Amino acid sequence: MIADGAKHVIVDFSDTTFIDSTTLGVLVGGVKRLRSNDGQLSLVCSDRNITKIFEITGLDRVFTIYPTRDEAVSQLKAAHQPPA
């Protein structure tokens, strides 16, 4: 998606029960690529075990983590609405 020009990516971990350092590395690589093009990477995760990994590694300060996909999409749309 990033290679195709996407600027705002949401990664949904709703059905995920495990992530490892490879996952974290891919996410960090993605956020670096997006930020260099004024983009952002957001995450959807409500599993406390997964969100705890982001907190322990300090990556909760790198990514915006939403509890639901709907909330992530809503926030992304609101942030990119033209001024009235």
C-alpha cells in the first residue's frame, strides 16, 4: 500500500493474539516511510496483551492505537476534512 502511494494506513490487530519483534520491525519501517511523505500509520487493537507490548517497547508513543476499526477510520476522516 505504501509503495502504491498510500499516506494513511490503518493496521487492524483485532483478530491478532500474538506479535513479535518482526511485526514491530515491519511497523516501524512502515511508519518511517509514511512519515517521510507526511503520512501516518495507525493501529487498531483492543487486546490488552498486544497493547502492553507497544507500551513496554515505547511504541505506544510512535503509533496512535484505537480500540476499534470504526474509531480509527472516524478519526482519520475527521483529521483530513477540509476546513468549513
